[in-house]
Amino acid sequence: MHVIDSHTGGEPTRVILDGGPDLGSGSLAERARRLAVKHSTFYQSVLLEPRGQPAMVGALLVGPVDPTCVTGVIYFDADAVLGMCGHGTIGLAVTLAHLGRIEVGSHRIETPAGVVEVALSDANTVTVTNIESRRVHHAATVTVDGLGTVTGDVAYGGNWFFIVDPSPIPVEPSNIRQLTDAAIAIRDATIARNIGGEQGQPIDHVIFQDASPKENVQSRNFVLCPDDTYDRSPCGTGSSARLACLAAEGRLAPGEEIIQESVIGSPYRLSYQPGRNGGVIPTLTGQAWVMAETRLIFDENDPFKNGISL
């Protein structure tokens, strides 16, 4: 299996160029469902240790339905198939440029959540114009052992988020374990109370927002992903969901730019324009670097061929 690894602000992406399962035809959403239902062993074997690493997201290249798109892609982590992935799209664009498949300029990429646009500024810098994002519930509350009543917004940016602002725990690298445990408990509580999307979609990510100590950086976040690891980047779909919340509250004007950093300090530049359906069209700019190009080998005699799952 031919793959290229990159990282976006410290968050790894593994682009799968060939050797993936046959997902048949149809929309990317249909093919993503087939991947989730029929091929979980495949995507877990690609991302779990010893072949993969914590926090890595896979990007399986597939043929697009929309002929204006340079490729289709289905994103997944070790626990779930994703609708969209912001850091993965930045990593994918840099990878496609590394391969000579795209040049500096604007390009369209089809995802299960819809078509997104990428603008490649140089070999490492990408601006993603995401799908329309929206806030669904304001000030939803859950009760969590050890935290008490937690209030957050439910928003969609390509995945489903519960956004807690301000964070109940300081967003600092020294608190990553505590933040992770709290976010898992909050996500479990939202699922138990059926707090999620308009059609019952469950929360898959939790965001804690906090102030940044850096001048000219508006905020810092901690983002829990479906596989219970934290996002090393500021999370593209999460930042999109947060933009929808800021817009709904009148805290950020269209076209106004802010800087969002992750818990490890990697930044995105964020802004939005009004969407057609009452949400926002987010744009986020970040940087990615290619780290490796290799072929994965799946030996039938390898006892951990399908990854280590405990």
C-alpha cells in the first residue's frame, strides 16, 4: 500500500494512494458508509500501532463524482470514518503538490461532507474554504461527575462538536491528560442525553476553548477526536464549527480574521463569510509538511497485521 505521511501543525495525515478496498460507485457519502460498515479492519490496520501512531488521520483517495474536483477523499481515524477533516485537507493538498498533481492556485476536493476548495500558496501553506457550518444548539447543559454542570454549544463543521467556552480546565500542555478525561466524560454525557445534530447525529468531538497567553492570538483550544486522542492542530472542522458559534453570537464579523492555536501552540488563521442557508462559509489557513513516502506491508503471518487494539 503506497502512502505519504505529512503533519499539519503537528497532527499527522496518512494519504493512501493505492491498495485500499474497493468501495464501489456512488456518492462519496455512500462509499464512506461502506468503508465504515465493511472495512473497519482495513482502516484500523493502517492507523493503529505498530504501523500507525496516535492522532493520525487517514485520507483514502477515491474518484470524485464532481468532475471539477482534482480528487475525492474519505477521511478516517482509528475509531471512525469522518465526514470532513480540515488538517487532513491541508496535508492532502501539500501531498498532492509534492507528487506534482497540483500547482500553486485554487483546486476543488470532494469529501463525504461536500466539495471544499483549497488554495495552495506555496509548498506548505494552504487555505481551505470549508462546507457551510452551523450552530445547532446554544447553551446545552450536561451533568458530568467531577465537573458538575457543563454548558456548551452544539455545532457542525463537517463533524459534530460540543464546544465549551470557557474551558473548565486551563488549556495547557501539562493538563492534556486531565483535559482528555474530561472531554471523554462530556462526550459520553451528550450521547447519553441524545444531545447532537438535528437528526440525532451524536457528538464525535469535544472542544475546550481558552485564552492564549500569546499577543495577537485570540484563543487556544483543546480538541478531543473520536479515537480519544487530542488534536495537535487547532482542528479545521472544529474551528469551522466555532466560527459558526462566534457568528451566531455577533462576536466576529464576516471577513474579520482571528488566530486560533492548538494546545501545543500550532496556529490557524480563521475567517468566514455568510452562508446561503443561515450558517457560515469558513476559511482556514495552515501549514503542512511531508514527512515520509513509503509502502505499507501486511504480512499474513504478522500477529499484529491488523494493529494493536486493547
